[in-house]
Amino acid sequence: MVPLNSALRVEDITFGYREQSILKDVTLKANNGEFLAIIGPNGCGKSTLLKVMAGLLVPAKGEVYLGERPMTDFTSKQLARHLALLTQSGAIPEGMRVTDLVSMGRYAHESWFSRQTAKDRLIVETAMKRMQVFELAEQPLETLSGGQLQRVRMAMVLAQKTGLLLLDEPTNHLDLCHQHALLTTARERAREGYAVVAVLHDLTQASLYADRIAMMHQGAVVAEGSAENVITPDLIRHVYGINMHTVTVGSAILTVPETFFC
């Protein structure tokens, strides 16, 4: 069952470090049952926006709402019951096994007086199987490849069983097969009624998996909508500074540099 009020919206968000402005009056909503992809060049504010959505960064101006309540109304443990964040990287706890890390996703659902239940263990096992890491359950984290570790971290996010998934460049370190497996899992979550937000670099993957795309440039959302309305030669030229042709194959939009197009 999807937790209630998992939709999230940011309204007129401004954020920066000292004199450096990173986000400028950003308004965006993540809807239940929808996969939202955020695209844009390096340094445009995508990952910063995701951290603001997760409550890790406090905006200088504007408000973040989870359901109809300001995010500031929630404690950190309450937030962990509503949203899960997959970051680009993280420290590997020494001596920890795969099953231990995935089990950390259940922390927010435990009380001071309870330990992991049979239900928790089943959720952890299901998440590991979904990310194809169940056979690695007893392996120490330090023995894993980068791709294996990314799948384990995604399993931990799934085990958290929140209504909102925030994924920051989730396909990092993954081979082609596992990239599409992870994005398929994220899209399935959206189809189950969850709200999914993913920062993606690959425009073709965004066109394949996302229901809606937000394109960022210099700290602002400059375009939002369907793939065919956002991934266009004009917008790519404006945002990425490169001339590209777009080719539609099924539901995928392929981008080809103008110099290689014939």
C-alpha cells in the first residue's frame, strides 16, 4: 500500500552558498503515480534541487510541501517514512554485509522497543531480489563492484517502502542491462502509485521512462512537459550549447550531434 500524501512540490525555491546562487525561483511538483525526470547540464542545480526536495538543504526562499504540509513540519524520522533518497555516492560502512545495508531501509519503521520483524525481513529480501543482489546477501560491501554496490543501495531505497522516491543519477556505475532494469523498477513504482523523481543525464533514457520531464538551466526550470516538447533541438542548443538533431524511434527520442548527421 502506498503511503498517503507522498506527492511533493517546491514553490519559488531559491538556494545558494554564500554569494553563489544555485537555484532561482524554482517551482516544480512530483505527482503520485508519475515518473518525473530532471535533466540538464552539469552544474545547473539538478542534484541541489533533489537535496532540497529531500529536506537535506534548507532554501533561502520558498517552501517545500509534502502532501499539503510544509516539509519543516516533519521530523527526520517522519520524513524517512515518506521519502527515500538515492544519492550519487556514499561512504561504505566497514565490515557491513549487503543484507545489513539493505536492512537499514527499515530503520524508519522501527520503534525504540522493536527489532526487525518477519515482515521487515520479507521486505528486505524482496528488495534484494528485485535489484538482483539477493545472491550477494552475505557478501561484505567492500568486495562489491561499483555497479553491484549501486544496485544494493537501490535495494535499500526500495526496502524503505516510501511513497516518494528521489533518485540522483541512479544509473551511475551500472552496465547497460542494469541501467534499464533499475529504471524499469522505478517506472513500475510510479505505475503502482508512487511518486518518482530521477535526475538523469541520458536524454534518451529520460524519454523512454519518464512521464514528464523538467529541463534545468543555470538554476532554473526552463522547460517542463512531455519528452517531445522538452527534448528538442532548440532547447538542447540553448541549454547544452550544442547543435543536435532528434530522431524518434518508438517512444524513444535519440539525439545525434549535427556534425554526424547525414
